[in-house]
Amino acid sequence: MNTLTHPRDALFDPDDLPVPALPVCDHYSGVELRMRKSLALQVEMGPVFDVTLDAEDGAPVGGELEHAALIAELVNGPDNRHGRVGARVLPVEHARFEAMVELLMRQAGHRLAYLMIPKPRGLADVQRAAAAVDAAAQRHGIGRTVPLHALIETHGALREVQAIAAHPRYESLSFGLMDFVSAHRGAIPQTAMGLNPHGGQFDHPLVLRAKLEIAAACHGFGKVPSHAVVTELKDRKALQLAAETACRRLGYTRMWSIHPDQIRVIVDAFAPTTAEVDLAIEILLAAQAAGWAPIRHRDSLHDRASYRYFWQLLQRAHRTSYHGGAQLPVEVCQAFFASGCT
């Protein structure tokens, strides 16, 4: 196929902000047994979810650097087959933050998919974190730029979320639901941390405002907005509804998992429906045949604006395609995705 006929070449201007193609699910684990099980599940399912090994909440007090060394070992280990394993480090104000960054970059900087920076109090903290990571990478001869993610969970970070999203070193912002609620000193009820039908995390005005501001900032600067956790670990229907709401109503393109049973539910909820995928394939193939000029399809007009939408939908379908779950037709993968199907 002539590359000029590929949607990524034909539909976007060179100065359009490229959005990182991250998996739709970000799975967190901090206990050694669970970290190893998470990596084994990623081997089984493929890179449809990231694994974030947690050196903040997962580390014992006083044993943070030893825990970071274990994480580096796992990042370098044989179960990191897809290169989609990152780590959450300590907050920048923690006494061992720089030592942890130094250790992780020295031992695993060449393989880390990203580093998550928790609890920044504003733009200054994310700048400080980026400078520390990049300086450590330079000291240890890491010949790549390790992507950074940030957790928006403080008043200061939410206040400066547009500036944080604009920072060139960050590719994704996550909403830290539980710390954000706690930061209101009891003014937001505990029910807003969950899926309570009366004032839960999708209903409380202050929580909903935070989610929308984070999503809007990310889309404005070509970054990936990642939705908060669902703490109801065994309620599959509640999780599915939460994931679908985050994806289809709030504009999130990624979501946290904190239990292995949540991963498939999140991936499936963020995947386009079969009808959406079929329509996208029909329109993109017809548009490609027409040289990306406007077309009429099922008595509706489509042009470059809708072509971009359907291409992005097809990309999401590809990122959520896994063995045992939804799959794209082989001929579509061959036509549009050089890497084929998962």
C-alpha cells in the first residue's frame, strides 16, 4: 500500500499533537507475589494493559530502596516480554525520592516503560521530578528518554493541571481519587471514593469537576487521561459501568486496575463495540478508495473530520484486541497495522 493512502499519513497535519498509544488499562501492584502474577498475566494476555510496579504504597516504610531494587529486577526479568512495565516512585518531597530514581535508572532505565510521579503539589514538582529523572539517565548513559506520568491528587496539581499537561516530558495524567477526596479534610464524604448511587465518585460535584478538568487538559495537549480506581473489587457490573462512564461520558482513554480480576473488564469496556468497529472499517476503506475525499455512506456525508474519528476508534480497537477477547479481522490488521493483531 502506498503510505500516503494510510490514514495516519493522509488525515493529520505534521504539526498535530501526537497522542501516545498507551494501553487502555494501567494495572497497579506492589506486593512481590502479586507483582509476579501481574507480569505472568500480561504475558498471557499481551500488551493490552500496562503493569505499574508500586514503589510508593507497595514499599514497606524504611525499605523503599530495597523494594525499588526488586522492581528493577522484575522490569529486567523474562516476564517483561512486551516492554510495558513501569514503576511508581516516591513523591518528590520524600527524603528517598532522588535515591530511588537513581537506583531505578541505574538498574532498569533502559527497560522502564515509564515512571509515575505521585502527589505533585503543582507544576514545580513535576518539573523537579523530570529534571531528576533526566539527570539520572544522563549519569548512567541511558540512551533514551523515559516517559513520565503524573498523578493529579492535590489541590495545587489540579489548579495547575493545564500547565502540567503542557509539560513535554509527561505523556499521561491520572486522577488520584482517594487522596483527592482526603485532601478536602472531610468536606467530601467517604462515599465519594466509591460507587455509591447517592454521591459516589461519578456524582459528587467536586470530584466530577476534577475528572473533567484533567480530561480536558490532557486532550488539549495531546496527553492520555487515566481514570481513577474502583475500590469495589468484586463488583463486576459496577466496575463495567464505571469504566464505560469514564470512557464514553468523561473522555478518559485509560483507567487504573488494582486487582487482576478488573483488567479484562476495563479492557472490554474501553473497547469499541462490534458495530462501531464494523462501521469504522467500512468508512475508512471507502474513504481510502476515494483518496480521502468526502464520501456518502448510508445516506450520511463523511469527510476528513469523521475519518479521523473512525481511525482513532479503529486504533483503540487494535489496542484492546487480545486472545480470548475482541479481535480485529486479520485483513484489517494487515491493511492498517504493521504489527498485525495481538
